Amino acid sequence: MHHPTRRSEPPNGIPLTDVHRNGCRSSSKHWAAVVHVFTPTMTLRYQDVFVPGGFPPHTYNPRQSLKLEERLGEVRDNLCKLVTVTGQTKSGKTVLARRILSPEESVWIDGGSVGDEDEFWQLINQQLELFEVAETEEGTESVTSMGGKVSGGANLIVAKGKGEASASLEKGRSSGLRKQRTVSPRVAAIDGLKRLKPALIIDDFHYLSKSLQGDLVRALKPLVFDGLPVVAIAIPHRRYDAMKVEREMTGRISAIEIPAWSAEELRFIPEKGFGLLNYGVDAKVIERLSDEAIGSPHLMQDFCRSLCKVLRIQYAPNRRDLACEASSLDEVMRDVAETIGRPIFEKLARGPRSRTERIERELKDGRKVDIYELVLHALAAIRPGLVTLEYEDLRAAIREVAASQAPQLHEVVRVLKHMATIASSDQSSTPVIDFEEDEQKLHITDPFFAFYLRWGQLG
């Protein structure tokens, strides 16, 4: 296996790799990102240009004014600090980290796949091919015996030809006892990290329980002090106990916050991408896409890819303008919403398993739903972005969509608590909402879910 090692910087600090004829990144175990030199003879597919959910080699925006790459890259230079990368879901945290710290040369742990501490260390051992059984051998070896008469003061080798000297050489033999001992996954992993010094990245750190977050930071603290590059990626919300980590690593935290993307930063993706496909796009179309993306580059990549699919766009041999009607954009929005948002919406709409039938409530449009669907319809009426909603705002929205009397406070609170539990459990792929009962505040933390509430078919 190729063990991760600290890599040297390529010229100008730009990672390099091979490029296929069609512009796709080749599998490389050396550099995480791609530098593409576009020529008129290179034929690109829109699937290569717009890459939602992966590393987009052609439309990656480094956001240079924020110096995010430079700050994260310091972790490789004996920084001796735990680097925390925080930002809203789908804001580009993982893409940034993978560009600077490639999975081929680093140890990447997905927090959502870790059940307990032993499993965390075992995942490290698997990637580094470390073993938890150590073998030692204890033994003795016979010495060479010499005999005979030697002339005074003479060396044995020389003396044999000069006097009465003889020497007998006995063949060496060895014998020993092999012993095995088993070490814990933690001991094996820490020893391997100490020796090999790969960068360790814990993605979705917020998925780990608060107690496990603290235990891991305490275990890794000595290695961080010795220069091991360690990065924790998390959403900036209470699931990630930043204060606990701060207490464990006083003065040893380098915090990198990934801000929501501005409209200008989002526009880079369609302007660059459609330009590579040899299309010009009207500024109003790009503005509409930027407004709907809720500050998420992932959503923008989805929009552009879906627009290419709807309009059947491929590389144009001759420069042309992209003809795009408002109806086509609406179709793109509905298509993306159904693709990315429906699964979690349906899980929240079902709610937890119930042994009793739920009371049906009528909406103003005549449909009948249970209280979980009613709350979701109220949220959709607000058309939220990534926001924090006060309970009274939600209650007012419920009154707007319900044909009958709105449910009581305790009923809505119970529903929100159940939804938050579903959203943060294994039943969901991402914690899309969170509810603080004491403050009576609902946090919408996932742009995919927010976007579905705007454009999804809630029926």
C-alpha cells in the first residue's frame, strides 16, 4: 500500500495530475487537484465540467481573496495546531480539504461511519495497514571457539603458519522463542500516526457524540503538539461542541470558517463552465441561478448540470449563445429539488413509528394531512433559506396553511423534537434541521432541504 507521506509542493504551490483527452481527472496517487490547459481541440462533456458532490476540476473556485487554501495548507508545515474547518452543509468544506490534503496521501475518516472510539482507531489502522499483533523473538547464538597453541603475541590468522598454532571453528547456531502480544486499536493507530505522520482528516466531525469528540481530541493532542497534521471538518452548530474542543486544545486551535458563497463567487461556476462548453449565458439567467442556490456551490453545480441535460447541451464547435426560457429554469429547479430533497422530506413527513392513527388535519387547498406534514407545509410557505426560525414565525405559517384551528404549542414542539431526532440519526443522511426546545428555535441547516421546501412537490 502507498502509505501517506508529507508531500513536497509542486511549482507555484499548484497540485498537478494527468488529464485525459476529454478533460477528466485520471487516478493519481500524487496530487489531489487538477490543472487543465484548455485548447480548442479538447472536447469537453458537461458531465466533466459540472460535478455536484465531487471535485470539479474545471469549475473549482479557490475563492482566493479568502486565502482558504493557504490557511489550510499550513497544517502540513509543522503547524502544531488542530485545524477546524467549519461551514454550512454543502458549502465546499470537503472539496477544499480534498484539494489540499488528498485522500491518496492522507487518512480520511468519515464521522458518520464511526460508531465508537475503537471503530475510529480501527479505520485508521485499515488505511495505514497497521496490525494490532506485535511479534518479538528472544534467542541466543553460539560463539566461535578457538583452540591450539599460538606463538606469543601473534595474531591467530598469521600465527598458524609460523608456529604451533591451531584453531577450530564451530558453526554458529541460534535458538529463540517467538512471542506475540496484542495491542489495542488505539495503541496501534497512535503508534502508526506517530511514525508515518500522515495528515489525518475527520470529516463530518459533528456526527460524533460530544463525549467522543473530547476523547479523540485528548488522544490526538500529543501528536498534534509533535506536528501531526490533524483537521476536523464540521458544521458551525451545536452538534459540533467547539467549546469542548477549545478547552482540550487551549491555544492549539487554528479555526478556518467557510463563509456562505456570495452571488459573485457562485456566478463563477456557470460563467466558467458554460464558457468551456463554448456557450455564452445571459446575465439574468446566471443571476437567477445564483439567487436560488442559497449560498451553496453544490446546488449551483446541480443547476448547471441539470440545465445542460434539459437543453441537451454538449461542447459547441462554434461559439453560441445559450437560449434559456424561464420555463426551462423552472423545470431545472423542480428536477433538482426532486433529486436531492425528496428522500429526507419523506422521512420527516412520516415521522416516528406510531402505534396509533394520527389525526387528519385539513389544508386550505382541501388536502388532508397529519401534523408532521402540516408542519412541513407551513415551513414550505415560508420558503426559507438557511435560517433560524422563532416558534411564533412557524406558528403563524401553520395558521396560514391550515383550514382548521392550529395545533397546540406542545403538539408542535413534540413534532419538531421528533423531526430533529430523525434528522440527526441514522435514518437521515444529513442533519437538515435542529430544534432548541428551551429557546423554541428551529434551525434549518441544510440547503438541499431548504431548496426542496421551495421547489419540491409536497403532495
